[in-house]
Amino acid sequence: MFNKKNKELNIPNHIAIILDGNGRWAKKRGMPRTYGHQKGVENIRTIALAASDFGIKALSVYAFSTENWKRPKDEVDFLMKLPAEFEKKFKDDFKKYDIKVMFSGRKTHLSDKNLEILERITENTKDRQGLILNICFDYGSQTEITEAVQLISQEVKENKIKPENISKEMITERLYTKDLPELDLLIRPSGEVRLSNFLLWQAAYAELYFCDTYWPAFSKKSLEKALLDFTKRNRRFGGLK
């Protein structure tokens, strides 16, 4: 059993999960896709508390991508109601477990109401010392990197940075995730084997773990299995050990 007190286990500081398979999970049960999304949001709570219990410092979840706007309007409209439901349902639990919540993603396409909710959750949890739950909402890694390059370009234009001094550290410091530990493990449930524009820069040397379980059915036991697999990996970061 995975136990954070076991010194022989290599506990990742930062894990990320692509929340995939909600619609297919619902369809198998004869339910609409929105039902799967509802259960998927509820499962964020389950896995966040499990990650906290396992001693993980940061958990990033891919909740809504910059490409998800292409989905049917009724599905997108339903997904845009989830921030309010998230705040209402989970704020007491997250307070009890001292969980800090942050959001990564664009702010230009969300409604004023949702922006207000995200800002309020961030402000109310900013001083907590437990797990950092990073919810990637209207997130796309290519957009994130593009925005970082735009910021650096502006600083070059203003003669604050010389082009020859641009480093990977400078780019990292301008990403949404700049305040998080380096990514150790990226998990994708549902049977798909791709990153889908999620944390591409951060995943450069992260371990990847794929499983067939749909996200609403991804349990604490599923997370434990992924973590046990992680402890067996030989992470060389391009070198030799």
C-alpha cells in the first residue's frame, strides 16, 4: 500500500491528470454526457483529498481546454456552470483539509460571473498550506507558451531583456504554473494515449501514466496504482545513474 510515511517510496511533488472519459462513462450507463461531467467534477474532490492524504504537494487537473469551446453549445453551457457548483459544494471540505486552489488558463473568454468566482476561490484559499489544487480551466499549453513568449518579446522591446539572455527559466517564470513545483507525473485515464495540449512545457521530463479507467471511475485506489508505478521508474533526466 502507498503510504507517505514509507521513506522508501518516491512521492511525486506535483502530479497532473487529464480528466478524460466523462461522456463515454455516462453513455455506457445510458445517461447524457452532462451527467458524466457532473460526476467528473465531483471526482476532483475525491482525488484531491486522496492526493493530500498521500502527501502530494500539488495536483493539476485538466478540466476545460481551449479547444473544448468547439463542443455542442448545450454541453459548453453546462460546463460553464460548474465553477459555481464547485465553489458551493467543496469549499468546506477544502477548508478542512487546508487545500489551496488556483486556476490556470485564459481569462479572456470566460464570463464576468465565472471570473469573479475563480478570483474569489483563489483569494479565499491563498494562505492555505496544504495541497495546491491547480484547476486548468480554459487552458491550452500552446496558448500558455505563446503568452509567455509575448511577455518576453515586450520586455525585449522595452530593452529590459537582451534576446541572447532569454533562457528556459525565463519562459518557465512566465507560465501559469510558475509557482508550482516541477511536474513529476502526468496521468491520463480513459484509454487515450496523448497529451492533448496539456502542460507540454512542464511535461518535458515528467513520467507519463495511461490507464483505461474513465475519469468518473478513477478512484483513490487508481491513483495509488499510478503512484506505485511511478516509484518504480528510473528517472535519469537525460543522464545516467
